[in-house]
Amino acid sequence: MNTPDKMLAEKLLHISAIKLQPSSPFVWSSGWNSPIYNDNRKALSYPDVRNFIKIEMARLIMEKFPEAQAVASVANGAIAFGLLAADAIGIPFAYVRDTPKDHGLENTIEGNLKPGWKVVVIEDLVSTGGTSLRAVETVSNAGCEVIGMAALFNYEFPVALKRFREANLTVVSLCNYTSMLEVAEKIHFISNSEARTLREWRENPGDWMPEPTTNLL
């Protein structure tokens, strides 16, 4: 369990940045029932985890996208992680709003991205890919070349993989659902039955419903 993805998975589980509750699922903003919830920004409060992410995100960008001239984070969750990586590499940083600011300069991109720059977009969490691709489009419309995306965590949903493939976008991540589940089982963070539930949800998250609780009288 010494690969970066599995090391990060264990760290995120232990600080409750990843919460697994198969028997008491969460409801996402999309309306999906989910046995998992990510709050990756919790990692910012733990210097050892934060530093691990900074080093590994910078390494991932330099390894996969060595020609990168800047990074642009998707607001709001990825702002800090992109800034940490940009600082470690020593390249410019900006972030992308989902909608233009409603006052002042009405910016969608905060920071300075020069036309022609090769940019890596940073996400904290990739689910269906919609928000990620809107940010990519915004950066491209600013005259930059988006050479790829680096995420902290990727759910690996088929719909997102399809969207990225159709957009010809290379996406890499520090951690993903498969690695997280493997780690959670190995360290006995979840039971075998809970692992089965998490796998079932992953196959069809939009229609998944928790099993009803049986009351024994």
C-alpha cells in the first residue's frame, strides 16, 4: 500500500475527508443517494496531508504535463490544491468561476492567463465531468491551450470517462474510487458487505437506493 494513490486514500479516510456510510447514505446536490461523501478541503487543516498533496500533485503535473506553463483551478474546491501545486512547481496560478462574477470586472477567470499558454486545469473532485469541462471551455475561450486535467479524486464514472474521451481531454488523478475502496477493505475501514454495497452503487449511482432497514420487534 505504498503507491501514492493508496497512501492518499488512507490519509483521506482517516481524517474523514472521505466518509463511507452505506447504511446511512448521503444525498448529493444532484439528488443522488450516495454511500460516500468527499470533503477534500478537510485535508487543508492537516499539514502532513496537505504537504503530501502539494508534493504529489506537483509531481503528477510535471510527470504527465511537463510542458505546462500555468495551472487553473476549478472554483471553489480546487483553488487551494491548485495554488499549492503551482507554488511547488513555480508557475502561474489562476482559478475559474462557474459563472462570471456579478459585480466589478465580472471576471470568470481570476488571475492572469496569457493567450497561447499551455494550461493544466485542476479539480478536487471529478464526478460526472460537467463542471470540469465547463472550466476547460472557459480557459480555452481565453485563448489558452488546455493540455490536460489533474484531479485530487476521481469517481471514475463511465459518463465522465465518455465525456472526457469525446472532448479529447487527458485526465489524471492522485486518487480514485477503485484505489480508495481497495484500501478501505484492506485496513478494515468497512466490512465485506459494505464493500459490496459501495461497488453496487458505483455501477449505477443515479438509480441506486439503499436497502430498507428491517426492524426486529
